[in-house]
Amino acid sequence: MWLFPGIIFSLGMLIPGKLSLKLQYDGDQVFHIVPETFQQVQHLQHLCSTLLLDLWKPQLPEDIRAGEDLHIRVPASLVQEVKDNLDHHMISYKVLIPDVQELMDQSMPKERSSHRQVPEGYVYTQYHPMEEIYQWMTQIQKSNSELVTQHYLGKTIENRTMYYLQISQPSEKTKKIIWMDCGIHAREWISPAFCQWFVKEILQNYKSDPKISRFLQNLDLYVLPVLNIDGYIYSWEKDRLWRKNRSPHMNGTCYGTDLNRNFNSSWGSVGVSYNCSSETFCGSGPESEPETRAVAQLIERKKSDILCYLTIHSYGQYILTPYGFTTEPPSNSEELMHVAEKAASVLMGKYGTSYKVGSTSLILYSNSGSSRDWAHMIGIPFSYTFELRDNGTYGFVLPIDQIQPTCEETMLAVTTIIEYVDQKYFPGGAVMLTSGSLGLSLCLNVLLTWTAS
Ligand code: ARG
Ligand code: ZN
């Protein structure tokens, strides 16, 4: 190990030709504090800004509030100092993660073998590096060519290709669209894991599950498994806690725009930073980033057909409705809430995981430029952000044994929303093509027409 001023690097695996310098978090701890008074809030804000501590929740020091959870990562070199300081100010704290690096190491796959890449052998209960997700996309469309197509979406700032998958049952009639993206924020690995799980589940079950077969008759599913590809790769190779994309700023002195602050929804107005070294840097202008533009252009082009926009993040366990930049509710907020509450209660039914539901600015924090707000503003009626597990115990470093339960419960919530949307816009139901039900519906039709006249 070499010690550079303030940062410890270590030689990663010494695989020939794959020498990597990866940021290490040995001995870093994550603290949980619930400040009790305004004085404590002020002190903590001061502490976070002067020691440049990494806030995990909330995102910005100004959003620290009395009575609300505060999660901070404290680098190993400052752990003792921070503890002494908190004791001195009689602020009680709990150590959530005693060693961040140890937790990170546990969620890395042990070996990479080729069987992991074939569709039947793809392991959905592990996190996958981007390379494998690219291969997975190719495989999944090859082996489900009757239903799945892969489409070009655009290029990232580092010139990688963005693709989305379209799940679409061949049909004569025009259908509506459900959009879902994952991986806007690089370090939220559970999010891409869920997009992959979602696709797998749909493909596995659409024939046997009447609910899925019903909505697939009316709806096409567009899934973008990783929106922020460069950031995701960077989080695998260089810094597990990277959040933003990898656009260079100020002649390469700082990197990355927070893509979920970069959309054209009251861009730059609240809960963002104009400093490119900040985690919430909103970019040089609305849609300044190629990843944002790529998504926005496709959605803009299809907006009259998109009924539902879902964007998957972690962590905190929330289903969030618009808006983040104003506390003014959207016109359909009651319905949005009703559907989200239903989804949260179905989710809880599986493993008891409790989700909070509500408008972002009211129950989490204010932020502008989010994709969810933008999607709603351009007229997509159902627009939600999911903040998946957990509640802070492991935060951004969710252990792999939680991938499966998280995905299972989230699947239930997401399908609840899709079913609602389906039934709202296609109330007549799906056309059942069995002769029996055809006869029955003909009878009913005759009967209804007759009673109506
Ligand atoms: N995924 C969210 C974001 O990056 C986090 C939301 C709140 N949770 C948290 N731990 N800060 O903006
Ligand atoms: Zn996020």
C-alpha cells in the first residue's frame, strides 16, 4: 500500500494486464445520527462541511434536520476525531458500518466464470460488471427474439453505447409504453440488478402469469438497465462510491455531473450544486450530458404513448411522486399517491419491508432537474422514483444476499403499478382468444347492448 496525502490506494488484483488502482475504504465508518436540536443540526452541518465528510443521507448539509436520520461516511483517518467531537457535544451516534471496505469486498463476486454469462446460467443474485450486462442484453434478445429487441439509445460521454431493451408482444394494435430506467447513480448497484431481474421475470412468466399476459397485450416495456454506464464502470474499477457520470469539467480538474439533477425540470433551482466537485453538481446546463440527452430525446419522441415512467434508485425505501423542485402537487397527485400506496402495501406483504410514499420535496428533500419530474412535466401521467433497500444499515453497499428479496418485493410493487395503468387505459381488458371466453364476451356484449338500449 502507498500512502498519498489523504487517500490510500492499493494495488488491486495483480491480473496480468489488468493493474488497477482502486480507491480503498479500509477502516472508514458510516455513522447514524438523529440530531435532536437545532444547535446539534448546525454543529453537524459545520462538521460535515469543514471535515468534508461524505453525506449518505441526506445529500446536502443544508438538508440535515432535527429528528431525521443522518448517515455520514467518515474516513478512517477522522473516525476518532469525529467520535470525540460528537461525544464532546453530547450528540449520540451509532456506527452503522464499522468497516466500509470489508462490506464492499463481501459484495464482489468471488470468481468470474464463463457460465455466468449464458442466459440459463446468468446469476441474478450477484452484481455484474458492465461487460457482463452488455453480454446479458445481447443474449436475452437472442434467446427471446419473439419478444425482446435491443435498441440503440445513444452514447455516453466516454463514447460507450447505450442500449435499451424493448419487450413487446407482436400485435396489430397500437400499444402504450411503460418506461423503466436503472443505474442513473453509479454506486446504487441494486438498481441495475433490479432491471435485469425485472426482464428475467417477465420473460419467464408472461405465458403462465395471467396478469403479465394481460398487460403485455396493451403495453410495451422499455427497460434501460444502466443509464450511467461510465459511472457504473468507474464504480467497479476505481471507486465503489462514485455517483455521477464521468464528464470532465474545468480542464479535467473535476469530474462528473449528477444525471438526476441534469434534466430540464426547473434545472439548477434547488438542491443542487454548481461546483463540479460536488456530488450534486447539476452540469453546465439542462441536458448538458449526453446520457441525459439520449434518454430525454427518446422519451420526448414517444411521450404521447408513454403512460408510466419509473426510475430505480437506492437507498431509503421510498416510492416518490413528483415534484422535487416544488411542494406544489401535480394535478393527479391523489391518484399517484393511491397507486403508490397500493404498490407499497403489496411490497410489504412479501417480506414486511416498509416503504414511505409521497412527494419528493415533502418527504425526502427538494431537488431540481430529476428525470421523474421532467417526465411528468412533459405529460407522462404516472411518474415515480423508487428508492430501494435498505434503510441505511448497509446503504449503498447492499449485501448480495439481499438482491433476491429486494428484487422479489420490488417486482410486486412495479407490477402493481403497471397493472393499474393497464386497467385504467385499457378497461375493456385483454382480448382473450379462447373460444369459450369469446362466446361469453359476445353474450355479455349482446346483453349489455340490449340493456343499454
Ligand atoms: N438515490 C438517491 C439519490 O442519490 C438517494 C435518495 C435518498 N437516500 C439517501 N441515502 N440519500 O439522490
Ligand atoms: Zn440515486
